[in-house]
Amino acid sequence: MTGAASVDAEVAATLETLRPELARLARELYDEPEIGFAEHASAARLAALLTSHGAEVEVGVFGLPTALRATFPAADGGAPAAETSDVEASDVEASDPEASAPHFAIIAEYDALPGIGRACGHNIIAGVAVGAFLAAPPPPAVVPQGGPSTDMGNVSRIVPSIHPSIGLGGPDDVFPHNADFADLTVLSPALDALVDVAAALAATAVDDVADPDLRAAAAAEFEASGGPFRGES
């Protein structure tokens, strides 16, 4: 088995052991939806699950009471190994000039929509992020990353980004942002998708850390499209 295949198999095996906990998290988030910036119970649930697996979790970071950051302490007492927080997924660049190793953060959203609950599927997205964070072999280091919940379109203006969609196994005519979609997020096909996508996200993080050519190609493509947008002064 090649190195990459071995890592993928390890990630898949870890996620199988986590499957019951991730499914329970998705269901509990569905049962108690909270709108943006009021996700107190949701943040507490994520924090409790992450803590139970040895992560160090801070709730109320980045100036937001419901934002959280989780890291695994480095075995040698150095930089933390991996991180999750409350905005959507993206690669991040090292802010420490002394840090030469690749860095990444795995990001989650866990807010709901007023009146129609988990119609964005953020209970699944949160489960994906937690699963990927717990299953991915840690990189050498990570930089702090987080802030107010945001749209992927905003993130993609600043760093190279991808925004794949998750199929939840429902009817083709059911789309996000309606109550019927919210109900799909706790059915068996959606919970199976959660585990599969967590494995894909973990593998993406591993590939990004392990392959400097991949990082260079992503950076070059991003630069060719216009590079970071910092707004008008």
C-alpha cells in the first residue's frame, strides 16, 4: 500500500469509529437549531465532542461568544497540530515568519436559518468538519484562523478555495434553504455522506500539506485569476 493510500485507509478507519458520534452530533444540531451568532448550545456540543477526543477547545474566541477554536497539542510542546473554527473551509497561510511548514485549518459552520432550521445543512457541515479534524493526521503546525460566519464567496476573494456540494440522497427537486431540505439532513443517506465527505476533506488537507507542487499550482491559479481582493481604500 502506498503512503497516500495508507493515510486514506487510516482516515477511513478512524471515521468509521467516529460515525455514531458524528451522526448524533448532526441529529442534535438538527433538533436544536440556532441562528447565526446565537449558536450557544451548538458550539457547546462541538466543544464537548472535540474535548472528549483530546482536543484543546476555546469557546468565545475572535470576539464572538459562539465562535470556537480547537487544537491538538503538539507532542513536543511546539505549535498546535490542527485546528477547527467557525467559518467555511479554506487553506490559510502561515502568519508566523519563523514557521516554514505548511499550515491548514478545518472550518465549520453550525448556524441555522430563522423559521426553517437546518435548511443550509450546517448540521452536516459541522459534522464533516469535526470528523475531518479528528481523522486527519496532523500537519507540523497550524495558524490561528477564524472570525464571523461568512460566505464561501467572501473566503474565495482572499485565499485559493474550492466549494464542492454534498449530495444528501434526497429528491432532485429539493434544494437548500427550504424546510424539506432540512429534513433530509438527518436521514441515513445524509449521515453516510457526512462520513464520506469528512474523509475527502481530511484527504484534501493531507494532500495540501504533503504536496508542495499542489500548493504552488493552487497559488498560481489564484494569482492568475486576480489574487487576493482587499477592498478599496
